Amino acid sequence: MALALAVVCVAACLLLLLRGLVVLDRVSLGQQELHLELQRGREVSLRDLARAAEGIRGEISGAQRVLAEVRVLEQSRVRQMDQAADSLRRLEAVVAGSSSRGAAGENILARALAQLPPDMLERDAPFGSRQVEYALRLPGGRLLPIDSKWTSASSLERLQDAEDPAERRRLQEQVVREVRAKAREVAKYLDPERTLCLGILAVPDAVHAAAAEAHAEGHRDGVLVVPYSLVLPFALAVYRLSLRFGAFEAESLASRVRLLDDALRRIEEETEGRLSRGLVQVQNARDGLREHVADARRETNRLLHAAEDPTGPLPPRALTLGDGAK
């Protein structure tokens, strides 16, 4: 009996052991499947990351190429700017401080005015004992003097390199003083009989930008301070305005004044004639209407009194002009 019981217990233990082994096999199988799934997911993620990294590397490479091209273009632009600055400095070294500086300004002005018809431009126009390089012929026979002044070159060069605010202010004031002096020279050409009391002072563009304070002062003296790049548009604008508003001859102006005087005389005659008679008639009519209104109001008051007090005596009726006549 004890042996049978032992055998049963052993069998039960073996059965439990077998069940445990089956469970362990299932768990091991699940772990293997989970490991395989994780391995596949990691491989997919790694492939996706590799493709993304490859795309990013390609974009970075393209950006690096573009940046390299931009850097090359910027270096080329800097070299060109340096070459242009060197050329300008060499040009300034040639013309600044020499007698050819004014001639250089005249050549620039000549190129700007070369587009005008020859009959519109007069060279070396005399104004008393002085001559101006160019004068634009305006409608009516008047002239617009155009003078070129290549001025303030050295002051502008020092102003560009100056870093001290006080020094920059001093140099800018010096440029303004030089432009004022040149504007006063041009103002001497303004002959009321030959000009419109207006002249053009052509200066380098940098001088025009640095001497803004002198523009209004020159305008008060009848001098327009204009940069070389805008000389032609300014000259054409003055010509157009002169053609539109200032091309009246003396005879035409006198005839227009006579027409105006005749019109004013006719207005005076009408005012003193028919208009005055009409005003007198209107005044007489107003006085007559005023008397009729007064009579009508008195009659209204009389009738109102009779209506309010029928038994009382009526007030006397007011005599009108018509009743008096009767």
C-alpha cells in the first residue's frame, strides 16, 4: 500500500514536472519569437535610420557645395570691389590736386549733356566778364547756366576714413562750406534779362550726398545743386517747365493784359448800369411788399379780435393806400 502510494506520488511529481517543462518550452518559444520580432524591428529601424542619415548626408553635402560656391562668389566680389576701389584711388590720385580735376568734371558733364540736340546747348556762354561751361537754351531766348565743380575730393577721402565723430563732423562742414562757395560763384551768372534767375551747379554724387545742408541755401540763391548722374533730368525738367509756363512773349502778354482790362471794364459797366437799376427796382418792390404785409397783419388782428369778442365793437379798419385813393 505504501509502495503504491509512493508510486502515485512519484507519477504525480513526474506529471507536474512534464507540465512544467511544457510551460518552460512555451515560454522559451515565446521569448525566442519576441527576440526575433525585436530583432526584425531593430533591423527595420536601423535601415530607416540609415536611409534618413544618407538623405541628410546628401542634403548636407549639397548645402556644403552651395556654401562653397557662395564663398567663391563672395571672394570674387570682394576682389572686384577691391580692384574697383584701387582703380578709383588711382583715378583720384591722377586728377585730385591737379589742374585737370576741373577738366575731368567737365568731361563727365559733357557725356551727360551729349544726348541733347546741339541747338539746345551753348558752350562757353558769356555772362559779363565770365564764361560758364554750358548753358541750356530755353524757350523765349533765355539761358539756364550749368557749371561743373569737381570739389571736396580730399575732404571726402578723409571723411570716409575718419572714425572720430568730431573729425567727421568737421570734415562734413568743410565739404558744405566748399559747396556753398561754389554755389555763390554760379549765382553770379544769374542775369535777370538773360536767365530765369536759376542755375545748376553740377558736383560729384558723393559731394552732393555729403553736402545736404547746402542744397536749400543754394536754392534760395537760385542755384540747384545737382549730382552728375541727375544733371540731364534736372535740365530737361527746367526746360519743360519753361516751355509750359514761361514761354510768353511781351506782345502776347500785353494782349492778354488788354483783354483782362476790357473784361474788367465791361464788368464795371454792368455793375453800374443794369445791375444798379435792378437793385433799385428790387428795393422798391421790397418796400411795397413790406407795406402790404403790415396791412394784412392789421386786418388779421381786427378779425381775430372780432372772433374772440363778437359783442364788442370792432376796432377801426386800417386805411390802406387803395382806400385813401378811393
